[in-house]
Amino acid sequence: MLRLAAGLGVTVAAGAFALDRFGPGGTATDAAAPQGPPAAAGPPAAPPRLRPSAYRLQPMTAYAPAGRTRALPPVRRRPFLSLAGVGRSMVLTFDDGPDPRYTPGILATLRRYDCRAMFFVCGEMAAAHPDLLREMADDGHVVGNHSWSHPLVPKLRPSRIRAELGSTSETVERTLGAAPLWYRAPYGAWNRHSFEIGAELGMEPLAWTVDTLDWKEPGTGTIVRRVLDGAGPGVIVLSHDAGGDRSQSVAALRRYLPVLLDEGYTVTVPRR
């Protein structure tokens, strides 16, 4: 059972995780707390309604050998924010989708350069666009949990946090056959309850190192410059594929991804 203590303190900090092709062994690194975007995910015209979730709070078993159960991750006090000791590798992440206006363009660019990324999906968007969710998984991308409706988590009761995360995990598992192993709090606003409930759902918390601030629609060139200026070993880049007009984000990826590859960076995804 969860131990739900009183008090809702927002906590954001740093960490490190193992990467595809590298394996575990990176050391934790500290970084400044990221500021998440204030724009909530753009809902579909008639979004599915969030209902209390009866989704199981127990270890995920999709990737475990027969007869064995995957152990729950520990309850964190801070999210993973960057990598260390993994060479010239970066992770590209996209929040708030999937959105049929912008997600296909991002998937096409990633496919062109044979790169994998992470998509932190909102449950209402995933439920409305399951084909895009399947396309993400078929291309080898990691699908993470970004809550159901993009609320400010520290303002929610624990039962509501459980419904937001549980319903999204349930939707992803029903569509893809496996539940998310990673989650990201909307706005980068975490609290003790979200860490506890996320762990009970078998997920690790992941934040970011570089915020493109693409939700402000600063211009394609500005987004490209922010990614390239912030590029470095272990960097996690935050962008969006929904929640507003993301045409600049789609265009920016087409420009900065080949540059990163030409500069010797490996763009990959985490594994657990």
C-alpha cells in the first residue's frame, strides 16, 4: 500500500539512467531545476473523459521472463534529468501527443535518420489516436506516461494523481501490450505523491536537461539554436508534438537532427 504523507512540495532535480547500446553504469549528475511549459496538452475535439482508474498498482510483467515478476523501482525523491558516463549520446523527448497534425512529421524525420526518441503521451490524446501510438512503438520509440489531462500535479489529491497516471498507463498497455516504464510530470512539477504512485505503477521519473521552450512558438531557428547550443554528452532535450501549434517543432527537428548526427552524437532511448 502507498504511504501517502501530507504536504505537496514540488521537487525537481537530477539523475542518470542506462541507455540503449550502453547499459547501466552512468553516474548521477546534478543540474538546475527545469521549468516546464505552462501550456497544457491540446485535447482532441471530444476527448475521452477521465474516470477513476482501477489500474493495478503492482509490478509490470510485460518484459519479465515467464514465471518472474519485474521488481518495482524505488520511490525517488527527484527525477532523472541527465546522463553521465555514456559517451556522446543524447535523448530527444516529445510531450503532450500524439497529435495527427504534428506527430507524423516528427516520426517521419526520426525514421529518415534511423533515430529513436521518447514520446511522453497524454492519456486523452493516446486514447483518441491509438494508431499513432502503435506507430511510435513499431518504430522503436519509447512511449512514456505524461498523465491523462496534463494537470498541475501538486494541486491534486493522491487519488486524482493515481487516476491520471493509472488511466494513461492502462490506455498505453491496452494499445501496445506493455505499460509505460517512464513518466514525466506536466510542467515538470513533481511531488512526493507522484513519485510514490509512479513507482507503484512500475515507472521511473524522467525530466530534462535542455528545454527548447517550443511551446512559446519562438521560431524554428530559435528552437534549432537552443538544441545545438545545449547539445552535450548525456543531454535530454524537451520538445512537444502537441498542445498547440507545433509546426515549428516539426521543422526544427528536420534541421537540428542531421547536425547532431554529423557532430558525432548518438540519439537513442533509455532501457530498463
